[in-house]
Amino acid sequence: MRFSKSFFLLLITLFLAIYYLVCGVYLNKLGYTNAESLFYIEKARIVFEGTGSRIKVMGLTSPIFPFYATFIFFIACSKMLAPVIASAIGTAILFNIMSGTLVKRFNDDFYLLILLIIFMLHPGILYVACSGKSIYLVLIFFYLFFLNILKFYKSNTTFHISIASICLVVLVFCDYKFIWLTLFFIPLVLSIAIQSLNLSEKESIFRLFLSFNSPSLRRKLISKTFALYIIIFILPIASVIVFKLLNLTHANDLNYFLESPYATWNVLSERVNFDQITSSRASTIIPQEISLLISLKALVFCPMIILAIYLFRRSTYQILTLLTPFALIEFLHIKYDKVFLAYEYYLIFLVLALLCITFKAQLIHRQKTLKLALIILVPVQIFTGYLFLAKSNLPEERNFITTLLTRKSSGIDNQDSNRDISYYLNGLPSNSNVLVDDAIAYPLIAYVDNIKQLTMPYQDEFSSAIESPQKYDDYILVATAKNIVTGYTQLNNKYIAIIKQANSALNLRIVYQSDDWILYHIER
């Protein structure tokens, strides 16, 4: 009995899913965690286990698609491992999508083997698959977006542009910063429209000249350009506007999903990482990320993208398409100058390079030269992937590669203190209530056994409990002055002084204290 190629791809996908899952669970048991996965766990627990109004938590938690992807595995599998399971299966699906595109175009197993090696050994792909972060969804829809753009170039069928627009919508709701990708597609759409005209002239500049000097061609060019703008951009822009109005309706803030620490994990995480790193550097040290070097860093990280650009060297508009991610990361570095560029924004170049090689490899006559180039580039690609993780500005990324290679967590994620206080909370009497602010305490709440004991900001009585804690709770969890996020919560050492001044009869006793947290018992 002879099995089809799609069946073998399915087997490989299942193997990769199990491989990623085993690695992810093992790293989790060794102590590796990250802010994003703990945030999703905490919010999912509120939705399924909390008390009171949870509509805002369920509808406005951002990014929304990664959050909902965690839901499935939160219900069916382990609560603490739900993000890891989601990322493992999601990365395997990414391989299946990419390999499916590959085998449809040509049957050379060499390229499939190259893809499999990268998905098994590249530290960045392992980071995507085993960390529990939502990068897998970003890469899937980034790949599908550019796949359909390239398909449109080949077929000139607007169906592919429509699919690309849908993929862009999902991509934006996986990482809102990709909304700026539309900015760099504005001039590209004109180039696409010019190329779609039936003209004998091949050079874009001459096609543009001919179009503007002919009334009929000019009208056709304007119509096509406007139609493409509508097809590509109207759905993402409309979706963002609707979501902002939803935020305004339920949170009285259009940008609640972007700016509130209750809605998204990266508000505090990115600020804290930047503040910690910049404060520890001397003023004479040149920062690692200088704007002009960002694109160069992307080329160093992904030398395969150079090969991809070379393969498309004769297609101006396709070269412009490949350059849009470079423009995106340069813009992000300038726009978000208080945030270090995360690893995922370099990984998009790896995905894009593999897509371009898939599209062009079968058209190259000198196959031996191309295969030799890939044999050289893949080990270099794996090494640079490791180097960028090991030298990353972000503690979570460095901690991952340290845990992966040494089988021991470096502890730089600062989650040990959160685990310790959560274990203490688990030992409190079952009928006790604890006042806690999950703007900063979501990592420890993820580890608490019974969140019904916690009074948190999503509940209507939280504001009253802040003013009169003795009427609602038995304990108050407060961030110490040493806690790096103490400035982002009301429940800090300043709160205790204020509440005691307002209510002199309030008697508080310290029952637990660490460098980051103090737990007060309200004496009655």
C-alpha cells in the first residue's frame, strides 16, 4: 500500500507536535515561564473560575486571538500548560502549512528536509513552539499574508488579495504593531496595480509613464489602485475601528486594549524590561539597537533572506514586497523607542525567506548551486538564531536558551518570588478573602489554587474594598518598595500609610514578607 505525500506530512506534523510538547513541558517543569503565558492563564482562570462580571475580561483581553487559542487547551488539558500546548501544536501547524505549499510546487525532498531541520533544530523555532508565547500565530498569519500576496502576483486574481486582507486582520489581532505594515503597502499597491496592466513594457517606471500619458490607461490604473486599496485595507481598518468602539463602550477608553495592564501583558513587561536594562547601562555605552543597524541585524539573523531577495532580483514589485518588513522594523524601533525589538520581529524574516525559496526554487536551473548555498546557510542560520537569543536584551528570551541548554532555569525571570507567595496563599483558610491587584500580580495569581478567594479589579466591589478593606477581605497583598512594578499599582507601601491615616482603627499584621511582596492580615 502506497501512502500519499500529504499523509507523510501529517505524520511529520504529529511527530513535531509531540516533540515540541515534550520539550515545552520539560522546560516548564525546569522552571521556565514568561509573562505572556502567565497572563493568559490568569485571565482564562478569571473567565472560567472567577466570580462577578467577567465580560470585559473575556472580550477586551488583548491580543485576543492568542488568548482565545489558549481557551481550548485550558478547558481540555492542564491549566498551567495550556499556552505551551497551544504553541506546540500551533508551530506544528505552521510547519504543515509551509511544507504543504512546498510539496505542491515540486517534489524534491531535499527542500522538505531543509525545512524539517530548521523546524527541529533552530533555537528560534523551538522558542516559538515551547515557550507558550503567541509568536506561532503571528508567524502563521504573516506567512499566509505574504503567500497570498505572492500568489496574486502570479495569477493576478483578486481572490488572493481578499484572503491576504483577512490574514492581515488576524495578524493585527495577534500583534497590534503589525497594523503599521499597512503603511508600507501604500506605495507598493501602486506598483502592484501598474504591473497588473496589460502592457508590453516590462520596466515599472516606463509602464507608469505610459499609463499617465494615456487617458484610458490612466483611468484603469486609478481604478485598479483604488480597488486594491479597498480590498487590502478596508477590512483591517474597519476591524480595528469596531474593536476600539467596543473598548470605548465597555472600558470608556478607545485604547484600553493597548494601554491598560489589565487588558494586555506587554504594557508592564516591555516598560520594566527597558527600564531595567537602560538603568543598568552607563551613559557611555552605545545601545545595542541603533535605528540604522536594525535592518543589518535582521540580515545577520537571517542570511537566507539575502538569498530570497537574490531569487526575486528581476521583479521590482516583489523586491519591494520583501523590503516592507525591513521598513516595518525600522519604523517600530523609532515609534516604540522605549521598547526593545522582540525576537519574533526577526523570525518573520526566516519565515519570509523560506516562503520565497519555496516559490522560486523550482525555477532555478542551477539546482546544485542552490542546494549547496542552503547547506551552508542553514547551519549559519541556526547559529545566529542561538546567538540572538543568548545575547537578547529581554530576560525571558535569554532565560529560555539558558534553560534549554543547561536544563536549569537562570531565575532572571523573577518568578520565584511570585511562586512562593502564591504557595503561601494556597495555605490560607478556605473561607478567607485576599485583596490583590492583578495589574502586577497576574503571575502569582496564575499559581493560586482558588481564585474565588481573591478580590480583584474586574469585580465591582474592588473599589469599595480598596477604601474599606476590613469590610470585604481578611488579607491585603501589597507590593514592596523593592518590587520593580510597585509604581504600577495602588496596593503598595504608600497605600498602607494612606489607608491607616484614613482609618486609624484598622489593625494590620504582617504574616508573610519577601523582597517583592508583603501580605497583611486584617485583625478584627
